[in-house]
Amino acid sequence: MKALVTGGCGFIGSHVVDRLCNLGFEVIVIDDLSAPENELFYFNDQAVYIKKDISKENCEDEFNDIDCVFHLAARSRIQPTISSPGSCFEINVVGTQRVLEWSRDKGVKRVVYSSTSSLYGRQNKIPFSPNMPADCLNPYSLSKWMGEQVCKLYHQVYDLQSVVIRYFNVYGPREPLRGAYAPVIGLFKRQFESGCPITIVGDGEQRRDFTYIDDVVDANIIAMNLKTTKFKTYNIGTGKNYSINEIARLIGGDRVKTETVSERQAEVRETLADISNTLRETTWSPKTSLANMIMSY
């Protein structure tokens, strides 16, 4: 079996690459190594790496004889896309269409598309389920939802199989640490370990459903192997959420030093995944809990 991973040198993508290699796949990675949030990029000696930009360069030849494409290449932070929407749409929407077109042209059996829980927005009540309408509050979430719609179109018009998996706040080893908008767990751990106050946005009572990286990788592999010919969308979360204040205490204890920073534009107050259809229709379930894993790496 031969798999292609776009964005395979980043946080989630590199873990997917490692798992595929461990499973005996021949793995091709396309990554332009441009993600501004990454201090490091990750490589596996068993994979083949191609440094290209999917939104601008021709990657057609890399799709020859590929069985499954895992499409993770994206601009992946909310706040930076507000000030720079153009590159977000170019990479996340145009890049996705190009990946799907190469997959269609080369006879790829399935595309697994990495999407986001941020597209549920504010109008939907928790827990969020995949049949809810999108309520995109920022360029990032809109671009990822548009990518989903392109996947759906390619299924309806060209019969290209695709499975969309919507991640809820992924954390774990290799999580990005660079900048003020780094994912909250990695940012808080870095601040605590350096002796700095943990920066709490607003009152810290925002709640998030946090998903460990190993569970996310499991979801990708299961999505690849699903016995379906339909376009499918699944939430990948735990069905339990934590406040940001609780995260700070899990990392630094009850006496952790904190400081308050201004609330951020275009972010939701609470996320929580309804994973009932994921549990019902697939063999996936979350195997880890935040309380057990947060200080394990």
C-alpha cells in the first residue's frame, strides 16, 4: 500500500507519517516547510519527502499509484488568518482543490481530509454534531469548511471517495510552541516551565474539548479503512471539555501564577464534541483523557 501525506512534517502530519511507516506503508510526504508556527519540522527515515507548495507548484507526479491521501497541509491558526486571509484561502481552499484534482486524475481510492471544530461557531448549541450548519467566525474556519465542500463536490461529481474528520483541540508531543497564538496546552507548559506567569485570555472560563494526538492518528487510519462509498464527516473529540483555568491548574497546581490578557476576536466560548455517530459508524473511540496525558510528555 502507498500513502501520500500533505503537511507531513508538521505536528499532526508527522505522527500520521510515523504510524503509516510502522504499518508498512510506502509513504510520500509533500510539505513546503513554511508553517510559521513550527519551530521544528519532523522527518521519518522510511518516508520520501518532496518540498513543494500544493497551492502553487505542480505535484501531479507525486500522486502516481497512491492508494490513500491524507490531506493535512493548511494554514492552521485562527488569529493570524484574520490579518492575512489571502494566504489562508489560497492554501486551504485552492490547495485542497488541487490535491483533490490530482487524486481524481491519478485514481486515488480515498482522501482523508483534516478539518476543524472551529467551523461550528456560536450559533450552534453544544455538543456539536456533524449535521449542524457551519457558523464560521474567521477566515481559518471558513477556509476549512470550504475545503470540506470541495471534497463533497468531488465525491458527488467525480465519485472521489473522501472522509472528513473534524478535530477538537489536538494536543501532544510535537505540538507547535511558537508565538502568542500557540495551542494553549503547549503554550501554558512552556510558560510554566520557564517560570513565567501563564497567560489567561479573559476570565479563563472558556471551555474546550481536548483530543490527544494518538487518538487523532487512530482516527486517520480508521478513516482510511472505512468500508463506505459515501461522503462522510466525523467529529474527533472526547465528549468532555475543560475550562482554560482548569488547564492552568492541571499544569501548575492550585497556586499557579497567571496573568490576564485581552479576549480574542472571532473565537467561541465553548466547544464540545458529539461523537455518537463516530462511535456508532466506526471502530474509533478516544482512548486517552486529558488529566492523565497533559503532563506525560
